[in-house]
Amino acid sequence: MRNILWCTGHSLKIPDIVRAEGSFIYDGRGNRYMDLESGVWVVPLGHNYPGVNQAINDQLSKLTHCGYYNSSSIVNEAARAVLGITGLEDGKCIFLCSGSEAVECGIQAIHKITGKTKLLCLHDSFLGSYGAASKKRQEEWHLLDWTGCRSCSQSERCDPDCHLFSAIPFKELGGFVFEPGSASGLVRFPPCALIEKMVSKIRDHGGKILVNEVTTGLGRSGQWFGYNHYQLKPDLVAMGKGIGNGYPVSVLAISQDAARKLEEKSFYYQQSHQNDALGCRVALAVIDELDKENLIERCSELGIEFLKHLNSICRKYPFVRDIRGKGFMIAIEFSGAGDQPAVAIHDQLIKKGFITSLRRGHNSLRIDPPLNIKKEYLAEFTTGLDSVLSSTC
Ligand SMILES: Cc1ncc(COP(=O)(O)O)c(C=O)c1O
């Protein structure tokens, strides 16, 4: 990798991957690794999935991209599928290339609709790698620190007079960008009452709700979307990662009302790979396959069983501070100074052939396997984790 500027924020661990299939990746030295991170949480169907490969090959031989003045029926077909799963049936979509881009486009859309450039989000949300979402400038964001809500005795109903609420300048805000479950980080789903009350207040002031489903979307939490765990119908939904199963496509789904406003106000977002036929064909295939194989329900049920099993292992080790999850989104948090022992355990797991995700700065690991991973592989991992944890004692 001499000629690659490595700026992912993570150190390079396996530099010679030669192929990947299903829940495994293989290096050039003949080693096999179980991918419990699903790439960067991007392959809900596992690597090299035949139904998606077939769709890519079919579309590749017909049309990949066709410019600003033209389109193809596959684009609208994919939009209908996306809107069907989001519950925004009469809305519209913009297909893009990355999760960050879908979120950023959603933010620009809210600015345009409401004329307000200040937005609300939770302090621990990760929203993207660039633009307003990454910088979170004070003049553009009100960050709500909801740490106290985790231990609040009122969290089931949320007191509207709570100081957290009274500090939110609802009148100034154009909307709320909600990342359910701090999913990029630590799998912490905020209380329903908190989210639902904030949504209602934002709407009372004409604001819009954008949900960042880049990580939680497409079934990872055991529902199609993270917001399905709340009584919440968003105005905009940003999806990325899983919707391409490894192919870089993302989408912003927009409610009918919000889309109408954007059209009235001539919303302008110019990017060359907008609504590319190839990405749309991939998104359609991914949605079809997840649905056909009943993988979301499977993830919900198996996720509970997997978490129980992991819990029974982790309980034996006092340095495991917490383990929590929803569906196939699991976080294991360790006690101790700095990032130890998470760093050591992460390395040991790789040596044993298991790839998990190290959450730097949180002394935690994330486990997010493909939604179709075989049960026996999950059992193999729990045994491997047990042996690594026991050697860390
Ligand atoms: C919650 C969340 N939102 C947005 C993004 C950005 O997506 P992408 O990396 O596809 O730009 C990420 C990436 O990890 C994420 O975890």
C-alpha cells in the first residue's frame, strides 16, 4: 500500500485480501476470516452475493449511466421499491453514491424547504465525512447531549419541562437529523419518548425530520429501518452502505410534501452520478433479495438469540462492562484505561480469523455480521471470543 494515502482512521491489518464470499474474506496467504463487520457494515447479504452479481452483470451490459437530460425506467422502478420500504409511497428519491452524500443532500434539502440553516441532532450522532454534517459548526447545529436520559427515571414518558427540552431553540431550527441508535458508534437507541417529543416540537415549528439510516437501514437492527423502532414517520430518509451490498450507491427518499416543496423552490443538487442506472439496479436487487429471503425477520429473531449467547460468554469476564444490541448490531464495551483491552481483543480476534469493528475512543467492539450468516458461524465466533477473552484475563 506504498502508494495509498491511508486516512481511514484505522490501521491496516490485512493488506492482501484476494477474494470474499458470503461471510468470509480470504487473504493471499490462504487465511480465511469471518467478516463480522460486513465490510464497513455494507454487505447485509454477504460478499459476492449471486443475486446482486447477476443484477450488476445484466445492467452492465445494458446501461450504467446516462447523463442529466436522460433517464431509464430502472431508476423509477428502484425509487418505487425504496419508497415502498420507507412508507413514503407517494414521495420521490434521489440516488447518489455514498451515505455521507445522501445525508448532506438531505440537509441541503431541509435548508431549502425551511429557509433555516440551523438543525438539531444528538451529540453522539455520526452523520458523514464531509459538509455540514461532519463539521457540526455551532452556528449550524444544536447538539443535544442526551447522556443523562440513559439513567433518567422519567425516560419512559419524558417531561416536557425538562431542562434539556427548554434549552432547545425549536423556533430557530429547520429540522432534526436523527441517527437512530448511535449506530456508527455504540448501539444506543435513545428513549422513544425523547425522540417522539422532539419530532413533534420540531414539526410544530414547521421543521422537517431527516433520518440517517446509512447504518441502521436495510434491516440491520431487525427492522427495515432504525426509525421503525419509534412512532415516527420521517420527511426524508438517507440510506447508503447496505443498499448497495458493496456497490457504492446511496439514496435520499423524500416524502410527497417535502418533494413538492423542493420542486416549487427549484432545489438544485448537481452531481454527475445522480440516478445512475447501474446503482439503481443494484439497490432494487438488494431490496428484493432481503425481502425474498425474509432476512429482516431472521435478523430480528437470530439477533436476540445471538446476543443472549454472547451475554452468557461475556458475563464470565468482569472486564466486559456492557454488551447490548438490536438485531445484528451489537456493541461490547470493556472497562479499563484508554482503548485497552478492546485494541488487544480486536487484534487477537483477527489472529483467530474473526474481523470485528474496533470503536476507537470507546474501548468497544462492534459486531455486525451479514444478515444471512449461518447460525453455525455465529456459534464458531462466540467460541472464538470466549477463548480470546479468557486469554485476556
Ligand atoms: C451513521 C453513519 N452515517 C453516515 C455515514 C457515512 O456513510 P459513507 O461512509 O457511505 O459516506 C456513516 C459511515 O460510517 C455512518 O456510520
